[in-house]
Amino acid sequence: VHALPEGTVFFPDEPVLRVTAPLPQAQLVETRLVNLINFQTMVASKAARSVLAAPGRQVVDFGLRRAHGADAGLLAARAAYLAGFSGTATVLAAPRFGIPVLGTMAHSFIQAHDDEALAFEQFARTFPDNAVLLIDTYDVEAATRKVAALGRRLAADGISIKGVRIDSGDLGCEARRVRHVLDAAGLHDTMIFVSGDLDEYRLRELLVDGAPVDGFGVGTSLVTSSDEPYLDTVYKLQEYAGRPRRKRSTGKETWPGRKQVFRHYGPDGRFDCDVLALEDDPQSGEPLLKPVMRAGRRVTPQPTLQQARERAAQQLARLPDRLKALEASTTPYHVAIAPSLAAMAEAVDRANERAGAVV
């Protein structure tokens, strides 16, 4: 197995993984491989867009309840964290992957109390180091004033209110009102966290409008990748019995043979272009596909999730600015096809045509 290291940015026409094996073995793993790579790459890409839209802000995965199954929700938490999210509300992701678990309180906790202020105080005293209070169960402004009064009382006991969360309404307008009340009470360090059907476009809109928001919970749009709910990645036979093969179906053509991706960088260290070439036709640039398994065993230690997360951050930082925008660039990233690869594709086509004529 050869593969791009996890956390690597890739572009159309580029292979992310190559399996070299007897055909029955290679075929056996196809469905699960495509399932794992497609889904997690889709979610990581969606998450990266939120990270790019809200630089320096806390972005948390809130998606488990809307995910298409528990397995999807858990893998989405991992993919989002890899792409730069601060943490997840999916508790199992902590023991399974070491991802920070972040969250606030439930509306039901507030409703279970006869007094909203008492609910806030009991929660803050139970979690004195991480008290983030949900303030939109009834009335945001009234709840904020209760938080302000509570903050002054708790300060005497050495407890600070870490933040408040707004989950409904005009988030930008509410955030401004809340910030004004908190600041007037001296709670300048109390963060404002918002959630509620957010995606990368809404994050950008709130920040461009100057909303005083410190963190975001992103759920449904993330785990379902609502605007792009699938990734068109395929697993195709490119060589068999020592001969290159290629699919030529209209709109689904593939490049034959064992390939490598070579990445070139500009003077500023950012991505400049990639070259897709045959493995035995070395090009200048950095080869991206690395050996992962040989004879059924790993040839290198498995990178940790933290290492993959760091790689993803480095990769996003090296993207040209035009590719960091949420809208598609009018100048797509250039992936060149090496002449030897183009020549092989033509040779395979001619051979197939001759075989078809004989038949």
C-alpha cells in the first residue's frame, strides 16, 4: 500500500492510495476503503472550510445527533479534529481518539430547575473550571443579567464563568447585547459561544459583521456535508499482470499505471502546482505517495492523530490565498499530466482498439 500521509491536501486527478495485491485481495478491501476515505475526507474538507472561515476562533463538532449513524458521528469527530476543530461534543471520541471533549449544558438542565439563576449557579459550582452557561432557554437578555449577577457572586469563591452559549435567534444581534451586559459587569473574559444550524458561510458572515463571537458549534452541516454530500472518489484497476489498464467510460476516464504525485512550491513556500506522473518516471518536486505497507505489514509507524492534525494545519497554511476562499477560484490549482503518462494512456487506448477490432 502506498498513500498520501493523512492530513495532506490533494486535488482532482490525484491518487490518494494505491493497493498492489492479487486481484481477489485488492477487490476484497475496496468497499470499506472507499467508504472510510470518502466519508472522512469529505468531513475533513468541510471542517477545514470552517477553520479557514473563522481563523483564531474555537470551532467545535456538535454533529453526532444529526450524523447518519453512530459510526459516522464518531469518525466525523475525528476528521473534524484532524482538520483543525478545537474538539467535539461526542464523548466517546475522547477515549477512542484522544480528542478534547467540549460542550456546555442542556436546555433540559435549565428546565429541570424552577429557577434559571439557580440552574446556572449549580452548574457553575459543579464545573468551576469549565462553566459555559446556555442562556437562550427562555429570554437571552434576562438570562445574561442573571449570569452577570452570578459572576460577581462566584468571583468571591474564586470561580469564574468561562462562557455563555446562544443557540437560537439572531446570533449576531444577541451576541452584541450579551457582550455589552457582560462587559458592564466586569466579565470581560467570559467568552460568547454560538451554535444553531451553522456552516462556514454563516461563520464568515458573523465575523465579517463584527459579531463578538469567540467560538462556534458546527453540527448538521458538518457531519452531513450538507451542500456537498458526497465525494467522487473511486477505486479502479490501473495495472494487471504487469500491463497498464485504464477505464475510458465517458466522464469517468482514468490514468493507467502506477503513479506518483510530485508537488512544487513557489518562492513563498506555498503550493504552486502538482505533476501526475508514472512511478518510474521521476520528476522534480516532492513525491507525495509514501509506502505504508509491504507484504501485509506496516513499513512505518502509524502517525498519531495529533501528527496528522499538525500536517493538515501546515498544508492549509501553504495553500495559495485564492484556494482558501469559500467560493471556487477562477484560477484552479494546476495539476499537470507528465508526457510519459499521457503517452501510456494513448498506447493503452490503441492496444484496446486493436484488441476490439480483432474480436
